[in-house]
Amino acid sequence: MLKDRGGIKWTSLMLPEHVKALREFDWDITKIERPVLDEQQLEEMNETICAAMEFNNSIKIEYYKSGRIETINGHIHYINVHNNQVRLVTKSGEISRINFEDITEVTIDE
């Protein structure tokens, strides 16, 4: 029985420059615009962040970065109002800084 390998059989015929260009093209096509949040969504995110800080709950933050929506889980360590950043300690112990304007969604992680 003949087994088709799909697109894999053609990659050996492509130059590395072509493969790189195709990956960049795919990256550019799948980029999204920065989401615009309304006042109600911002208020809900604020309440969730305050509750997570009060009860030391783990949260999941979705944020916009370079045309993509990234996700990070952890505990809120500090909110820097002057720089408009949230400092989050991940489960691996890393400290991540996320700008307020990049945050698209905040949920309490179960």
C-alpha cells in the first residue's frame, strides 16, 4: 500500500531561504490587531485582579504581544501603577512584567 507523506516529501527540494520565507509569511498572515476593550471588560479584569491579590489565587492572564495573544499563569506579585505594569510570578518562579494595555483577559486559575 502506498503511503503519502503530504508536504514532507517536498521540503527536501526547497532551499532553506524558501522555508524561512514561508514561515515568515505564515507568521505575518496569522497576526491579529490589538483588541480594544470596553469599560465593562476593564472593570471585570480589575475586580478579578483585586480578588486574586486578596485571596492569593493563581490567575491566568491573556495578553497581546507582537500580533499574538499569549497566555501566562501565576500569582500576582506586585502592581506598579507608575509604569502601568503587573508583575506576575509564574509556577517556575520567573517574574513576568505585563503592561496593562496589553492585557486582554484575566481569569482565576482553578
